[in-house]
Amino acid sequence: MGDTGRLVVAGGAMTIALAAALAALILAIAALLSVLRSRLCTATKIAWAAVVLAAPFLGSLAWFALGRRGTARRTASH
């Protein structure tokens, strides 16, 4: 299994990397749309959008784990 085996492994790794990058991009876009559609004040939306843009994967996860939950509490209390 000379160079052909290495190419198959490299090709599979590249496919996985591209799929992960695409998933991270979709997650970041979904997070940005969710931030912009939220009922937060403009300054808070800008701050969350900056977090998502600065660190797309971690920022998106933080928004969905912490930010959205905070907006649900605010809207439920009004």
C-alpha cells in the first residue's frame, strides 16, 4: 500500500476537515442571525455579534448556551 494508501487517507482527512469547516460556518451564520433577531438592546447585539465574529465556533456555542437563554428569561418576565 504505497503512496495510494496515503492519498486515500489524506483525501478522507481533507473531506472531514472541509465538512467540519462548513459546519462551523453554518453554526456561525445561524448564531449571527439569532443574535440579530433577538430582543436584546442594540449594544448587546453588537457585543454578541463581535464575539461570534471574533471566535466563530466558540462564540457561536457561547451564544447558544448562554446568550439565547438570557433572552428567553427576559421575554418571559415581561
